[in-house]
Amino acid sequence: MKLIKSYIGLFAAVCAGMLACSSDHDVAGTVTDTGNTIALGGVVTRTNGSPAVAALVRVAREPDAGDSLVEAEYIETLTDSQGVFSFDSVFADTFQLAVVDAEYQEISYEPRATKNSGKQDSIKLKKAAVFSSVLYYEDMVEPSMAVGSHFKVYVPGTPFSQSVFAGDSFSILIPEGSSWFGFCPGDPQIVARLADSGVADSLIYRTWNIDGDVKSGDTISKGPFIWSPTMDVDSLIKLEEKKKKEKKPAYLSGVVKCNKDSVCSKVQVQMITDLYGFDFVEGDSTRFVMQTETDDSGRWFLQVPKSVPYDSLRMEYRLLDNEGNVTLAGLSRYVRASEIKDLKDTLLVDSTELTKTSVLVSGVMLAINVAADSAKAVDEQAQKQPDDNSIQSDNCKVNSLNSVVVGLKGTSHFVRDVTCNMFKISNLPAGGHDLVLYSGDPKVVKTLKEVGLSLDSIVTITHVQLPKGDTLDQQWMTFEPPTLKTDK
């Protein structure tokens, strides 16, 4: 995103008191002057013909000439179980009528509606365009300049708007056609305080022109956007030109779907840089650490890490139900370190479809002081006779118990257990994986790495295929710890 575009819009004349974010106006969604009282009602249907249940319906004032860059003042309601809505009154004979079905990402917009068009005709929705981004701001040290983290993003001149928190990714459903994107502090009292402090309206309210015509079903990802009231337009443009010559934070982004046709919101995302779980030094298992969530368009954003320990990284996803149980899971592709080495913008990783989770049940027998061929023979024998406990007993009689780490490469799933014990790992992303085995003693692993032993010598990798929504019984695996040769 070329951030300079967001500053070009600031040259437009924005008069004090014209914006819906200003304290001189009622907050959007509340009305003190309804004008002509006109009853309005209708029924909303989705593109598949079903009633649009719990869809948001907004009736807004038509914008005046000076309000073409700001959010319109509106009243709102929700459709019932039959897709029906009604208003006791509206602003005037003509008004804007907008309907948003966030669940199905469908929309309707009449910039100049009348009582007849809204009451007699049912409203047929169509696919919305989705605008996604991230909003950051310059935190003011001076108390009178502090704006908090609550902001409002909107399509100027229309009732399409929503509240966001700085630093979080967001998405807003917008109608087709050419339009602008605007953002400002979300609290009208803060806006009034900034104005009273002498901050110009052109520095409080920011706009950015969306290039070209927006079409139904489009997905537009721009940003991140930055809000700052401390500089005039010329200074901001000069600062942006200076930043172009400097290294700016880069971001990774992707889309997560619940199935082929619908995106997934509120999916937890973790970036996996420790592909082999070597940082796993305490406890019996690693755990998933959420770093962000997908927004309503299924999109996530994460800043590129300062370093990548190995040749790549990847993202792990999981979706929880209301009780906190993992219902769906998935993984992104591996992102190579070379792809993000000099990245200066946002890299779109991929679009990932989640699946039902899998379970792995297995155990590890340790092969010590035996030739590689012997270890292989034990493993083959165990696969042919999985129910023969004599194999396990003989192995464990010969070899003392040791701890091992077992996990799926590039995930958060690693466990530490003793040999000759069965273990179970749940909530795994289904599909093909590299199953990693190495010593469960962190000091041993550290020593092996310090002496320069290759990764292939420290880690044993076995490929597994985890079934969707089912359990893989891997039976017994063998692991031969590496040994260090010493000069006699």
C-alpha cells in the first residue's frame, strides 16, 4: 500500500463540524431530529433465496455537499427470523438504505431510497466487497493529545462503518462502485478535545481513495494505515518519502476458510519459527500460543519476525467452539526465509482450508549400542507384529529407560515421554507431516548442537499421514540416539 495516497485525500476541504465523528453531531446510530415521520419496513433475502436473519439494516440521511467525505448519520435495526425489518420513522422522504449480512458477507445499498422502494419491494442481497487492513496510530505523550486505541473506519458519505482497535486487523463490507475509505478517533469527546487543542480537522480525519471501481465479491487488502495528528500534509509526505528509504516493518498475511465456500473468523493463529521444538525445555508438552485472530473476512496479519532460526516458518490455525474445544485445525505452507529477507510490504502467504482434527497414538523404543540394520529390523518386526508385547519387553530389558521428544515438524505439538511408553497427541492438523524424534534431555541436545553435529544426526524424521477427524495408531517407533566419537 502506498501510504501517500492516504495523505492526498487530506487536501480536500474538511470543515469543522461537518463530520459524524465530531462532538457537534449526534453519535451515529442515535437520532434527535427525525424530520418527517415515515414508517418503513420490508423483507430481506439472501442470494440463495433464504431469509436474511439478523442482518443489519441502516437508514441514513442523504449527505449534503459538504458531507461527501464523512460517515452519514443513521438509525439501525436487525431483521427477525423471517428476514423482516421495520422502522417507526425515518429522516425524510428520501434517504440511504443499507443492509449488511455479515455472516454470509452479502450486502444491499440504495443511495437514494424512498418509502415505496423500501416497503413494497423485498430487498435482494448480493455478494459484498470486503475491505481489509490494519490501523496503527502515533501515541501522543501529551495528555491533551491522547486518543486511546478506539478508532472508527467508514466509507465517507454512507452508513457503512465500524469500530476498530488500533493494532488489530479489521475488515468492513462495502458496496460496489468507486468510494473512499476514512478513519478517525472513535470517541466524539476525544475528537472535540483535539479540535479544542487547535488540531486541524484535516489532521483529525483521514481519507484514502480506493483505486478503480469496487466490484461485488472483490477482496481488497490495503495498509497498514497510520493515524497521526502531529504533522501537516507536507510534513507527512516528506516523512513518508524518508521512510521509503528506510527499512519498514513487513507483514505476513493469509486467509483461513472453514470450507471451500466460506471464510473463518475468530480463528486463532500462531507463527511457528521453532520448527523442531528445540526451545521446548520444560514440562511434558508444548502448547499453542495465539498471536492473532482472523477477522470477519478470514484474514490475519502478523509482523515478519526479526530472525528465522531455520530455513522457513509457517502458521498454525485452530478454531474453538463455545466450550473452548478445538473443532478445526490447519497449517499454512512453509514460508522460506529467503522470501521475507528483504520484504518491505505485506506477503500474502496462502488461503488455507481447515479440517477436523486428528489424534496420534504411538510409542518409542530406544535402540542403543546396536547397529543401524538391527534397529531397522526391530522397527520392521514391530510393524509386522504390532500386538506382540515381547518386542517391547525385549527392547526395554536391554536398554534402560530414556526420555525422548516427539512432535510434528512446524507445529506447536511436541511431547516429552519415556521410551517404552505409549503416548497420545490430540488436536492435530490432519494431513501429511514429518514426525520428529530426538533426545528428551535438553543438555544432550545442546551439547550435540555445540559440537557442530548436523541436524540430520540429532533428529530422526518419519513421515506420517494423519486422518481427518480420526486416530492414527502408529504403534512402535525406534529411535537410535546419536553418539559422539572420541579419540582414544
